[in-house]
Amino acid sequence: MQALSLLQTVLKSRALKQLIIAIATVIVFSTGVNAEQKPPENIDALKVAVNNLVEQSQAPAVSLGVIEQGELVWVQTYGYANKAQNIAATNDTLFRIGSVSKMFVALSVMKLVEQGQLNLQDKLADLAPEIVFTNQWEDKHPIRLVHLLEHTTGWPDITLAEYAMDGKDAVLAEVLMRYPETRTSRWQPGTRHAYSNVGSAIAALIVEKVTGQLFEDYVAGHWFRPLGMHSATYFAATQPTKTMATAYTPKGEEPYWHIAYRPAGSINSTAQDMTNLIQFFINRGAVNGQALLSPASIKRMETPKSNLGAELGITHGYGLANYSSGIKRIAFHGHNGAVTGAFAELAYSPQLQSGFVVLTTGQTPANWQIAQKIKQYLARDQKVVKQNNMALPQTFADLNGYYKKINYRNEHSAFMSDVFGVHQFSVENNKFRSKPLLGGWLSSAIWLDSGSANSKSTVLTDAWVGLPAVAKVIDPQVGEAIQVGSNLFIQQTAWQVWSKLLLVILTVVIALGYLVYGLIWYVRYISQRNLSASQLLIRQWPTWNALVFVACVLGSVFIPAVIGVHGLSQIGFSTLLMFIFSSLYPLVAIAAIVQLLRNWPKNKVTVGYAWALTVCCMHIAANVLLYSYDSLFVRVWLL
């Protein structure tokens, strides 16, 4: 599904385990991801650079294709389709493309729109009344077809149980009857973007209803064959002549994942065939001179329309299953995708008449690194014109401060986002700057008044992507907010930001310290028995707090990695263990405070007692924070 989508969902077993992941992420990304390297000067230099990245990453298999100025200049495959069987990967090897599959949902809808059989403004309730969903704003702000494709329904992403459904023989209309409770709009449809896999599946069901065909058959007839994508299929390869690239995780081989919501992420294809799709987009909907879709429809796919910022002129973000990125103010469009142990990236630039696809297996950084290297190569001759940026409009003058994102993909990700994902916005030197508080990619936006429509709508242009990207908006639920691309932010006070962050950091550090200290004093106590009851008390309870807290964190990190999405979606030993740990933590914290207060020193409060009480109060505060994010008593099988 979308890049890292499955991995993030598998590991979303709640906020506790995100602590360690966040710390590691901060260390990695604070080392300077912005550092620019000299791009490869020619295709031979690019091949050398990519070959080095493949070797360094040790990815099991990599397949890629590059189109430059409208011409296919390179197709290459590295590694093994299956390492245990010593099967080499070739240009004919099929790779999982994950959520890049969603582009074919949008293409199919747009073809039906051009034929007058659908309209993006059609209501979901009219198109598919059998689909159960909850939208408290339905009377005045109904969910429409466009919202399904641009992920602006307000629905959270699908649950672990939905990911784990066996989709081998799944019938789309039937599987969409399950789990209707997850299709609940958290905000007014058409205001905020939040990625939700089920929206694409429902849009595909609508295609089935309109055409009277299975979606897979419709795509094969109207897209795969006309595009010359003869290898592409929504199903696992069964012919002996077709080799599938095996997905790999640190555990080893991953069995083939039969996705129940097949249209959202099931396509397998070769890199060679995916370059035909890139050519199609570069040629604005034409193949060999024959128009399969109009240029206007292609442009519509590339342009978000159903969010607050889009109404003001923002065009950077997620359109109809097509999102924008860029380099040197040159916009690229496309999609990425992931299933467990396999990743895909497809991007193209109409301006450069160029694009690429990178397909990889294994959980390595190879896919992102190679994609960035190719993008640098394709834009190597482009010069960013230095200009005296105009002073920003007055409406942006007061943006300095801390901001948190509020268009959470799932509410379970709110803890991670609110604690570790805070951004600092600043305005300086006629530029708006956004940077993660704990380090990472620095983005900036400028004011370009060139007489365009955007010049009157006070929208800032992303200095990297080159598209209108930043605007002040009024959200119906929270009031004033700042939209940056497809993300929506609200301002936070320094206290709101640092109190959470410092509490989490202190809890982790002190808990780890107490594990070491606890081991030392316990060994001494066992051997010497030289501690009084009060001395034992002030050592015992902080250590128990630390032990249970660390067990929560480690269990939430390693259990999902071991048992996978299917194990997490069921009640079993491992998931019950996660529930027990996350339930014990608040109980132990409360018991510790009660015991310390019941044994308040009769004479002088010692430093040791005061410290123990402080540490236990810190754990109470940590529990309150976790409880506010619904991150205690975790029943992961319900997520």
C-alpha cells in the first residue's frame, strides 16, 4: 500500500512503542538529510551511483526504469527473486507495486467521468447505498466520489483486522460489507486529507457497478492491454514462466500477501511495463498517438481539489491517487507503495518529460535512496533562478512558533505526532520555513507575485517543489489553521510542546537508569540483607515502575515485528501479553504512590524518599499522558 503503510500499521500497536522508534528516527534524520550531493552528469554515472547504492543497501532485489526527455534510457534489475532458491531477478521478474495500484482506480473513474457515466461530485450514498458509513455532516457536506480518491472523507485508515483479511478469493463487494464501523468521518468531508486505503476500494466498487465488470477485468481491458503492460496482474503469478520477487523482512521470506481490498494495492508488474505507464502520463493521456484519457483529466489527477487549501489555490499535495514532490522547483507527480518487505516508487515530471520507477524487496533504504538519485540526475541541468523574493503577505507575519499536525491518519498515531512530530514555523528573509522540532527536512516557501491566479489568494509557493503549497485556512472544527501541502497544522504553546516531550524523555531515561540501579541494589540486598523496610520501599517501587514501563515499550516494539499483522489482529499469547503490560503500568504506578504515601516518614523526609516519590509521580504523569491518547489497556486486536 502507500510507502511504509503496512509497516506503520503493523507497528501502530499504540503510542508506547513509538517512543523508541521516534528516538531512533530523530538520530537518523538529524544528521542532515538536506545535504545536497553533486548529481550524476550522465546515464553512465547514474548507473555507477545506483549500483553502489544497491550494493551498500544489500537489498535482495531491485528493478528500475528511467525515461529521459520522453525516451526510455535505462531498465535494470539487480539481485535475486528468491535467495534461498538462488533464482536471479531479471527484467521479467514481477514486483509488488503496492499503493501505486491506486492510480488505476483514479484512471478508471476519470475515464467514466469523461464518458458521462460518473461525476466526481456524485454522492457516495447515491452511487453505493449498500456501503455503510457514518458522517455526522452528511446533510450539508456529504461524502462524494472525489473524497474517496483524494482521501478527504475524514475516515481513518483501515484496521489491523482489515489488513489481515485473507484476500486470495475475496469478492470486493463482500469484503466491503465488513468493518463498517471504521468508516466514520472524524471531520467534515472535503476539509482535511488523511490517507485511507478503503476509499480507493470503494471507488473501485463503484466502477464495477457502473461497468458491470469485475474491476480487475475492467483495468486489464481498458488500461493494461492498451498500455502494453502485459505482465501486470492483480494476482500472484501462477504460470511457471512468470517469476515473482519474494518479499523479505529481517525475519526472512514473507509469504505472498493476498490483499482483500485488491484495487488499493495488489498489482504485480515489471519495471519495464511500469515505464509504459510513465510514458502515458508524460504524453498527457496518449499511447502511440491514441488518447486513452484527455490532458485535462490527467491534470485533474495531479491537482488536489477537495481540501481547505485547494480552495485558496494550493496545488501541492495529494490529488486523485496522484501526489506531488519535487526538486529545484520542478514538480514531480506519481505515487509510492509498500507491502510487507517490498517497496515501490513511481514519479514523473511533465516539465522535464522524464520519469522513473523503482521497485525493491527487503526493508532497506534502497528504494528511497535510488529514487532520490534518479530525481537528481533528471534535474541535473536545471538551475534555480536566484531572485529577490518579495516580502511575504502580512497574513504570514505571525506564523513563528510551534505547530502540530491535526489530520492524523489514525487517532492511534496522534501520540507520536503530537510528541515527536511537532514542527517549528518561522518567517525570515522573506521566506516561510518549516522544520521538525527534533531535526529533519527543512522546507521553505516563498511569495511569488507573477500575476497568476495564486497571487491574489495569499498562497506561498514551495521553494523545492515549485507549486503553491502554504496558506492560512479556517477549519470548521478548530478555526484558524495552516495548511502545508496536504497537511493541516494548528499552533501550540511552548508548554504544550515541551511538557510532553520532556516528560517522555525523562520517563525513558530514568526508567532505564532504574533498571541498572535496581539490579545493583537487589543483588546487594540478596547477598547482604542490609536494607531496612523504608530503604527497601524507596528502591522497590520506582524499580517496579521502571520494569513494567520498559516491558511495555519493548513488548510493543518487538512483538509486532515477530508475529506480524495477522498475529496482531487476533487474540493470542503475544497480544494478551501486550494488553497485560499496558494494563500493569498504570496499576503499578498507582500502587507505588499509595505505598509511598502510606509509609510517609514519621520524622524527616529523606532525600531518597523524596526522589522515589518524585519518580513515582513522574510515572503517574506519564500514565495520564498515555491515557489522554487512549494508549493504556491496549487491545491491539481491535486496532
